[in-house]
Amino acid sequence: MNKTTLSCIAVDDEPMALKLIEGYITKTPSLELKGTFSNAIDALDNFNENPIDLLFLDIQMPDLSGMELSKIVKDKTKVIFTTAFDHYALEGYKVDAVDYLLKPFDYAEFLSAVQKAHDRIHPSQTETAKAMDSVEKEFLFVKSGYKQLKIALDQVLYFEGLKDYVKIWIKDNPSPILSLLTLKSLENELPPERFMRVNRSFIVALPYIEEVERNLILINNNQITVSEQHKAKFQEYIDKNSF
């Protein structure tokens, strides 16, 4: 296991909720799933034999509640609560929970909580990553099917978001690469001097813009709309680079 990968388990007595969290963990490269449990007692037995970095934990469960379990393991692992009840939030912070995800939560919220866990568990690596932000990235690895594909950023025309998926359109490639990502999580990884979010569904590569007409961008003979929300920032970029 890579030292930046967090081992984790998920505990929830609702089968559908547990399946959703399992799916989120599985498609997140920085997490390694070590098990799922429908009750806190089984999770505690496993934890005593197999320590983990991070615990995704429901609160309201029979016999042993998630809050009670968190108090037992709080000095040995980090906890992210996943619950349908907001009135436990204050108690969650008292046990030093990393985050408190209120059901139903989406993948972007899940990723944000995971990043907080990384910041808490590997603070030195977080600072190193921040220091490297000033160096323009040349590529990204993205998960596509069962593979991790290396994407050269200078070949990307634009990213198109489709719920939990992203289409990555590459220069001289007629078919996009499909990856289990969200535009929100991807946006944080891209160099801002090269890429810009222009609407809810598109992040464009600025060097490949061929033409701008009012609120329409032309890239590779495809028109992409600049939404009102992103219009001011995009116009600032145009003004800065106009003669």
C-alpha cells in the first residue's frame, strides 16, 4: 500500500447506505477498503485485529452505536461520521471526528471529507503538495475501467462532466476517455493558468480556444457555452490576453 493511501472500513446497518459508501471508497484511488460491516460490534472485533487509518461510521445502530464505537477507537484511528441525523454533529466534534457527512451526500462531499482526513493523517505530505502547486502539472493519472491512465494535460481539449463520470476529450482522439470522477474534484487538481471551469458541465483548456463569440467558445469545432456564473472570470481572462 502506498504511504499516501488510507486503509479504511465502513460501518452502517442500512444495506443501501453501506453499498453506496463502499462504491465511493472503491473508486477513490487514495483509499483502500479493508472491509464493510453492518454493526459496530463486528467492526470493533475486526479493528482490534486489523488497525486501519480511517473509519466511515454510521451513528444510530443497535447494541453498540457509532458514537460509542468512536469513543473506543478515537485514539487509534480517524472517524468520518455518515448519518441521517444532524443533531449528533456537536457530539461528533467532541470526539474529534474528521467530518460529519449528512445523508444523502454525494461523491464530491465524500471526497472533501477524505481530503480532510489526508490533511489530518499526513500533514507533512499535505504541505509538500501545497508547495508543489506552483509547479505546473504536466499529467494526471485517472481511473478508467480497471486501469490508471496517464493523461498528458497539454493534449486535453476539455473535460465534460456527467454526474459521477467525466469525459476527457483529447486532441486528435475522436473518442473521449471515460473516468469515475467529478468535475469539482478534478478542478482542484488542474493548473488554473491552463484550465478554466466555464459552466456546470465543462472545464476547457484555454490554449485550445479557437474563437469566442459572446458567450460561446469554439474548441475543435465544438461550441461550449460560458454560463453567467463563470462569465466574469472568463471575460477577465479574455481582457488580459487581448490586444
